Amino acid sequence: METNRRLWLKKIGIGVAGIGFTNFNSFTSPLVTENLNTSFENDASLIFLRSNENPYGPSPLARKSFIDNANISNRYNWDVATQLISDLSKKNSVKDENILLGAGSTEILDLVAKFVSIGKGNYVIADPSYDYWTFTLDNLGLTKNKVPLTTDKKINLQAMLEAVNQDTKLVYICNPNNPTGTICEREALVEFVAKIPQNTIVLIDEAYLEFTKQQSLSNMVNDQKNIIIAKTFSKIYGLAGARVGYAIANKEIIDNLSNLQSNTNNSVSVVSKLAAIASLKDDKFVSNCYSLNEDVRQYTISELKKLNCECISSTTNFIYFSLSNYKKDYFKQLEDNTIQGGRIYEEQGKWTRITVGKMDEMKKFIKAIQ
Ligand SMILES: Cc1ncc(COP(=O)(O)O)c(C=O)c1O
């Protein structure tokens, strides 16, 4: 697998030596180019529980849209961006001027990183949290200020607040948090944001919010000028490979981020944008995915507990659990059963993360580690 990864990177023109190994996992596809003809659905031997993708998606409406619209891929089309922005602004109760499209929320995070790194300073991030994108901040010269989670693996908002100083350019809150699956309650977050100085950007990453019942902070962006919400179609909408994400922020911030994006709102392909538009119409698919995820997650947690693995209560499509009391070689068990799982995030307590797949996949996962 390691060789395949290298091959794949070579093919896309990135040598392993050119990037940090920690960044490597963040954008490595589980499939290599020569395997691309093998569909996920047909290759029963591989189980992908590593990247928090939606095992059920894309939605039927999105699949139809891909097929129907493949033949217009020969044309540039700027109007589709306008349509998607309009749909997203309605969905999030903001204006069109408050939305910026990106190739996944990764591009949005990257634009924010570049924007806040104009001038020196620091950024504040929980530890562990979703930090694959932050090497841009590090490489552009910002100092990383990591704030430990609480003992129950929640983001410690009070400690994050205390970590902010006059040189802080950015505070990043992943809500719910990846890899722990914990959530900051909306009220607490609203209070937190209000206490952050206006010249510090607060980036709220809502990649997994659709797996919860909690409302987005999107309606704050017009009053609170320093807040940016990052959203994605990669998770509950099942469009990880299609690369569609967006930012919601005050117009001034959106304009600043747009200035750093050479083809504003058009780094996402027309076909992907049309699939995103179709996905937004498929509420039934989203609610089915939500319910299936709840059931399968509950099953997986109860089985992990039977194996003496402490589990953090999750609001997402992944579970953070401890291998401290697990007797076998967990990663070997996964490998032997062709299951792509996670890694250790915290040595102390041997905390790892597993994506919630379909029920049959999780049964195989449990059987593999029993
Ligand atoms: C918290 C979080 N934010 C952002 C992303 C990036 O997702 P994408 O670029 O596919 O939108 C991920 C992907 O796993 C994630 O977990």
C-alpha cells in the first residue's frame, strides 16, 4: 500500500520528499490511479473507515446530475456558480455576497490560512483537532499555539480564549471536533466568539455539523465581522471526490478571500457544482444518512465497549476511542482484514478514530478486531 501511495503521488507530481509525512495522509486517496477503474461498490475486499466519507453517497439526485451533465464538461460555465451560491445563501439565510465556493472546504481553509498569514503572529488551535491544513499557516510563518482538550475530549473554550493575545491572527474551532467527535454547544460558542477581539479571525469548521441537530453559526456573519464558517459537501452529502466546499462570512472577508483565489468561485468543476445543486434538493437522502449513521454508530460504540475500549460520545460519523485496554495489535488486525482505519492521535491513552461505515462494514470491523 505504501508503494502504491508513492506511485500515486509520483503520478500526480508530488514526491514524498517534497511534503511532510504528517501532511501526506491528508490528501492521499485510498485508491491509486491504476485502481481507479475498480469501483468502491464492487471491490468488496476493501473497507474504507479512514476519512469520514459518506458510505451511502452521492445522493441519487447527485448521481443522476453527474450522468446528465457529463456532456457539458467541454464548456466553461460561470452561471452554475451563481446558481449554487444563490441556493446556498437561501439555505444558510445569508446573502449571495456572503458565500465563496472552494474545491472542498480544504481550499477555503487554505485561503483563510493565506489571508491571516499576511503579517506575522500566531494562531490558536485545539489539540488534537483537524490540523492537516495548518502547514500552510506554519510555512507562512505563523506560530502554532496548541490548546489541550478537556479530559472528556472537548474543546476547552475557556483555555482557547485565554490563549488569544494581541498577536493572534486566527482561532480555529472545528465543531464538531475531528478526531474526537465532541461538540461545543451553540450558546457557548456564540459567547466565545463575542469575546474574541475583532482583529482576530474566528474560523468555525462545520464539516460534520449536519450529523447533529445543532444549528450553524452562519446567521452571525453579518453582525460578527471576524467570523468565517467553513462548510463542505464531502461529508453528509457524500461528495468528497467531487470537491465542493464553501465559506460563509461577512462581505469584506469574502472579498479578501476571493482576492486570493485566482478563479473566484470556479475552482470547482461545473459537473461537481451541478451535483451539489442536486444534492441540496435531496433532503430525504440527507435524513436517511443521518439516521443510518446514528444506528450504526450506536452499534459500533456498544461493540467497542464490549472489547473494553473507552469511547468518547460522538455527534459525528466517526468515533474516538482508546486502545489502552485492547490486547491485540489493532492496526495489524485491520490490515489483515483489508480495513483502512485511522492512526493514533494521542499516544497517552492510545486514542484512535474510526469512521462509521455501513452496518455490514462495521460488523466486519468488529469481527476483525475481536
Ligand atoms: C474537520 C474537517 N474539515 C475539513 C475537511 C476537508 O474536507 P473537504 O476538503 O473534503 O471539504 C475535513 C476532511 O476530512 C475535515 O474533517
